[in-house]
Amino acid sequence: MRAVLCGANGAMGRLIDGILGDHVVGRVSIDGENGVPRTFEELGPVKADVLIDFSHHSAVAEVLRYARGIGCAAVIGTTGHTAEEKALILEAAREIPVFYSGNVSLGIAVLCRLAKQAAACFPDADIEIVEVHHNRKVDAPSGTAMMLFEAIREVRPGAVPNCGRVGEGRRTKEEIGISSLRMGNVVGIHEVHICTGTQTLTLKHEAATRGMLADGAVEAARFMVGKAAGLYNMENILG
């Protein structure tokens, strides 16, 4: 596998670079440190199987333009995309294979599947999602929390997110609360609470290090090599 890393000098980029080693054939980082090109224009076209992006969601248009230009797959590891940016991802997936997920951890993928199964078993239960991250994270709720919500909504089509509950008003049957905590150096904790009134089921995933995301990104990249154009996610990897 030949890979291009966007955001190569970032924390995730360096972890992925360390795993892939000589399989990295191109790097881009806006800071330009370590002699890494700042832009795709500086890098120029390279022969690659996949482009892995862990830079910033606002760069997605340039990332997809480059991937389409050299005809490789794209793994989008950033979160917090706007509606317009998500539309660009869907558009690119008509031409190239695109992997897009709010979290590339295999454990989180399993958590989403379990949350969906549990929600189906307790159709009238109240469901709350709680996510905790370090104090430097800029987007809330996390992309992972929204992945969990979307997974549950597959079995509860009428579900509505209530992000950061505030003010007066009783909880509605349709809502799923999503609470975001930002503190210290927490890598990531996600909990799904399913309460019937007589019992509560809690599903939890806790990240020990960001290395799990690097491992997941590399696994996703390898999975995408040779795939047909389309939009892929962690469910495709789980099978």
C-alpha cells in the first residue's frame, strides 16, 4: 500500500507515519515543518493507493480534489464537517472510494452496533449519550457521539438529538440527550445509557491512547485499497 498523509506533522499524522513507515509516499502539513510540503500543489502528483487525512475538516475540499486528481482512495479522519463539506464527501464518493467515519476505532464501531441492538430491545427506554474529551477539543458534540446517535436512529427513526440539555421542559419520548464534557487530557470516553425506569443498561468505551485511532486509520486505509467508488465506513470493515 502506498499512502499520502495530510496533516503529517500533527499528533495523529505522526502516529500513522510511524506505523506505515516506507509505505508513505507523500506528506502534507500546513506548518511546513521537517521539510514537509505545506500544500498539495507543493507536493505535486504522486502514485498512491490511498490518501489519509487527519488535518482539519475545513481542508476536505482540497483533500478530495487531490485524491480525485491522482485517482486514489481517501480516508477522512477529521470530524466537525459542515453540511457543505459533507456534501463534498458524498459527491467525491461517486468518483472514488471514500472512507468517512466520526471515529476509526474498531471498539467504537462495536459500541455503535451494540447500542443499536440494545435500543431495539428496549424501544420505550430513555437513551442518553455522554462523551468526554480533553480540554483542547474544539467541536461538540464529538463526531463519535453523533455516530452513536445515528446508529440508534436506525432502529428509532423518529429520534431527535438534544445536545447540551438546558432550560425548562420535560424530556420527550423522541429525544436522545447528548452531553459533552471537556476536561484535562482525556483521550475519549463514550457512554450510552439506556433506562427503562426499572433498569439501566450502560455501554461504555474508553480510549487509553490515540494509538487506537492510528491503528484504525491504517486498517481503514488497507481496507480501501482496490475498492470501487462509493462511501464506506466502519460497518463495512466489521462486515
